[in-house]
Amino acid sequence: MRILVLGAGHMGAWLVEELCLDHEVAVYDLDRRKLKYFFNVTRFLEPSEVNGFGPELVINAVSIANIHEAFEDFLPYLPEECILSDIASVKTGINELYKTLGKRFVSTHPMFGPIFANIRDLSNENAIIIKESDEEGKAFFHDFYKGLELNVYEYTFEEHDQTIAYSLSIPFASSMVFAATMKKQEAPGTTFRKHFDIARGLFSEDDHLLAEIMFNPYTVKQIEEINSRLAYLTHIIRGRDYEEMQKFLNKLRHNME
């Protein structure tokens, strides 16, 4: 298959390197310096150059804020039968965008970052494919992700964002609150160090990505739930209520089963 990847950031570059083993791949990025390290792929400097390539699939791997603009720039040069694709971490507005573009689409979300994931073994990592996507596009990504031994799930656009609010917004918010309490003080505890490493890894991610995850319309409900539980825990601690603390801890253990 002839595949065009828009954006040569961490995920875009990873996709190019994986796909070029079995497909004819081209890549485009506004920052031309990112293109010089690719081999066995076609590098485009202008959208109009795509004319002669004739991609069958375009994977939009630019930042969430620029997805619409990237599609619009290339749309005039794409074949009628070309399938559009994105890997956005939050799908709010993506379904409406595809309706305006008037082409077949497949929306997916590889739920890992190539910086921190073990790229040689992705068997513990996950990917989501959106149910409303074109069947041919879904079949392609099912084969691609399964070939990498990823665990693949299918959700609707709405179900995806609800799931992300639960699986990403909660740990992201917890790490942000943890980092907000940091001060210049030695803390030798092992548990503290593990939390610190997780938070530091989070803040190495792109700011736009972090913001979009937190701006997910379903995130606020999760944050309110965290606030409610923290208020309850604060109440227990202030009252030094050992019986209530025991009930609280037992409920938490039950939640983690």
C-alpha cells in the first residue's frame, strides 16, 4: 500500500519506520530537518509533490491542534479513493471533521509513546480503533497493530474519549498534583521515587498533548471525583478516625482487585 504520513514527530517517525518495511511510504513535515534521518521512504517538502505519489492512505500524525489544517493542505492532491486517518489522543471534533472532508476515514489511537514504550516488545501495550471508521481502513490497522502484538480494542468516538478520561486523565491529574507539591527537599522513600519518576516522564511529553488530554470534555467529571475522594480522606485524617480509615482502605483494596 502507498502510505503518506503527515508529521515526523515521535509517533509519526515511529509509524514511518514500522510501515516502510512492508509498504511504500512517504513522509512530510514542516520542519525539514526531521526528514533527513529517514531511509527507504519518499520525503516531500511541499503538499503539491504528493500528486505523483498517489497515496492510498494518509496518516495524520501532527499535533491535535493542527490536524484540520494538515488535511486541508493535502486534500486537493489526494486521489478520490484515498482513506484519511488520524492517531489523535482525544477524538472530540474528529468525527465532525471527517464529515466535512468527504472522504473515507479510519481513526485510531496507539496508546503508548515510542520514547517510553519498549518498542521491541509491545505485547503489553494497547491500541484503539474507532468503530465508525471505514471497514477497509479498520482491517488495515487491525493487521498492522496485531502484527506488532498490540492489544486492539474497538470503541465509538464517544466511548474512546470516555475511556481516555478514565485511563489517562486520572493518572495525568494525579501526577500534576504530585508535581505541584514538590519542593527542594530530599525524600529517600522508594514509593516517593516511583511517583517522582512517573511524573517526570509525564512532563517530558508535548504540552499540547497534555493539554488536549486534560481538555477532554469527560475529564472534568473525573477531576470532580478525585476532589470528592480527597475531601473525604481529608475529613478522615482531621478526625483521626481509625474505624473510618479502615473502611476507606478496604474499599480501595476492593477497587484495585
